[in-house]
Amino acid sequence: MTFSRISGGAVALRTARALAVLAGRTLLLGPATAAAWLRGERFDRDVWLADTVVALGPAFVKAAQLLSTRADLLPPRGCRALSRLHDQVRPAPLRTMPPALRFGAAEPRLVGAGSIACVYRVGLPDGRTVAAKVRRPGIVRSLSADLAMLECGARLAARLPMLRGVPVNAVAAQLAESIRAQLDFSREAERLEGFREALSAADGVTVPGVHRGLSTEDILVMDFLDGLARRRPEDLGEEERRNAVVTALRAVYRMLFLDGVVHCDLHPGNLYFREDGSIVVLDAGFIVQLSESAREKFAAFFYCMSQGDGEACADIVLSTATAPPGSDPAGFRAELSALVDEHTGRSAADFDLVSFAAKLFDLQRRHGLHADPQFVFPILSLLVLEGTVREFHPDVDFQREARPMLVTALMERVVAMPQETR
């Protein structure tokens, strides 16, 4: 799939439009609140916030989806407002449904609407029921402009003293590339099939099958799975909550540590907990594939952290970072070792990944080191998942649940080493 280059003028225009939307909707907030009060009604600011994000554009919706899982960063009301964006974005007109999927016994029924696509339940003439994920009209150009604006903003942000040493440009470029990849449903079909195969050995994990004969570059047709619902912790028993969280963690760790696959979009619209404690993963669009070296080193870092070996963690990070003249690797090693010691063995209730990641990057910045951007995306993936973990099972031990996959990954490396040296 090819993308046309967005000119600097187009980026400036898109930025101006985003600022105009934000200013316009902010100016209307006061009058709308007053009008609702005069009618004896309460103005729904949650709806206003979600609609404002949608009006800003698809890239903003993606960012809001990630933020909605962070109850530790946003107030509960803000999380609830943004959670509407997981699958309740304003749907595209039904007329955009391709004719090939409209000749069933009944009209396609909308079951979810996201920033990039809408999902319909479709009955085929042969009696099968499938889910058709249909790309929104015009989304390629609008999202490309949003991402160009993001990359431009990243270049400006990278000049700020507080972000020195943080790989802002590299992360933004990789993030933009990953989001662009979500527009190519042929590529997502391949990834979803790979997920299904990789997780087939994992108990309690369901990934829908892909109907390749009906899928195209802008339509992804999958098995339709009944019984999916957005559940709250109180909807599940204590054992089912624990099983669902542990199953999700183990699936993510399997992908990350064994396959080097980072799923950065496991928000509640893509990850469902079932009443029996099993999980369903629906989406494979926002994926980052780590290099083999990055996979091995991140696995080693996580393993050493689970063992409380802060010095080894520091050595691993230093082996991936760039140390220009004037940097202080020794000071970084000492402070990161202390940081790992401080966080080792904490439960999800006590372990704050946001704080840990912020301190890690702050250490790199203060000691003049430039981080490897491939280390950022696994942290992003775990940040998104952590929002759900905290809510459903706050006492789960991230590090203990990771150890079986970490040991397997490290053993595979040990077995492979003699073959590489031949």
C-alpha cells in the first residue's frame, strides 16, 4: 500500500484546522452548558469530550483510545468518556459497504465503529455469519495528514531540554509507520493469521479466523464471535477476573518475548474478557516487530529486573543506547540499579509502570544517553494492558507471570548460540 507525500503546506493547514476545531468547540462549551441548565438538564461533558476528539481526527482518536485505559493518569470520568472511542465512534454510512458483502439474507448490522474502520455483522448466502471490517472512506489521506502533523510536532518537541536523550523523533516515526500499517487490511489479515497460529497453544485465548477469499486491501472479513461484551470487574467472579488477567499477560508475554511481536493496541475494544475467564483478541493492526537483537535484550532486561539484578539491567540498556562524548554511563548504571531494586517484586497495585518508564528516560536524559526506540514500544504495549490489569486484578505480579516465557526465550537463545558460532 502506498501513501502520497504530505507537503509542508498541507501539514500547516491540517494543524490550523485542528487548532480551529479545538478553539471552536471550547468556545461553544460555555453556551452549551448554559443552554442545558436553562432546559433543566445536565450538560454531558463526556459526550462533548469524545465528540471533540473525533472532530480533531483519527490520529487523536488513536491517542485517546490509549489514554482511556490509564485510570492512574486520568480521572475515572475522563477514562469513561474516552472509552466511548474504542468501538463507538460515529459510524460511516452503510452505503460504503462493498456490494460483495451486501447480498446476504439480511442487511449488514453495525457492531463496532472505530477511528479507521467500521465492523459489521454480515450474513452470507451460504448461511455463514462473518464480521466485516470496512475501512472508512477518505481515511488514508486524513490519517496521513494527521501523522505528518505528529512527526512535525515531534521534531519541535525533541528540541526541548526536558526531552533531551529521549528518542522522540525515532519513536514518532515508528509510531506513524505502525499506524499507517493499520490502513492495509491485507497486511493485517496476515498478522491476524500469525497471531492465531502463535497463540493456538495458549489456553483460554481466542483469535478469530480470517476469510482470505472475501478480504481485500480495505476489507477484512473474519469469523463472527458471539457473546462479546464490555465487562466491568463486578461482572466477573474473583477467580474469573484473575484468570482473564493472567491469560492476557501470558499471551502478551508469549508474543513479546518469544516472537518479538509488540501489540500496542490492546485497549478494551480489541481485548475482551469472557465470563469464564478466557479472552478474545480481535485486532492485529497496531503491531511493531522487534529486531531479533531487541527482542533478546528486552527479554533479558525484563528477566534481570524480575530477579532484582539492577546492574545487569543497566548493562543491557547501555548496550542498546548511544553514549556520545560527555555522557555518564557509570552514573546511569548506579542510578538505574537503584531504581530496579526499588521496583522489584511489586504487585500491579504498587508497581507503577508510568513512573518507572518516566524515571528510566529521565535517567538516560540526565546522563546524556540516547535510548533505543525499540525499547519504547514494548513499554507502550504494557502501559495499555496495565490499565486493564489494575482494574480487574490489582494484585497480579507482572514479573512472576513473565518468568516462564522469559526462561523459554533465554533458553532458546542459549541453544541457538552454538549454531551461530559454527
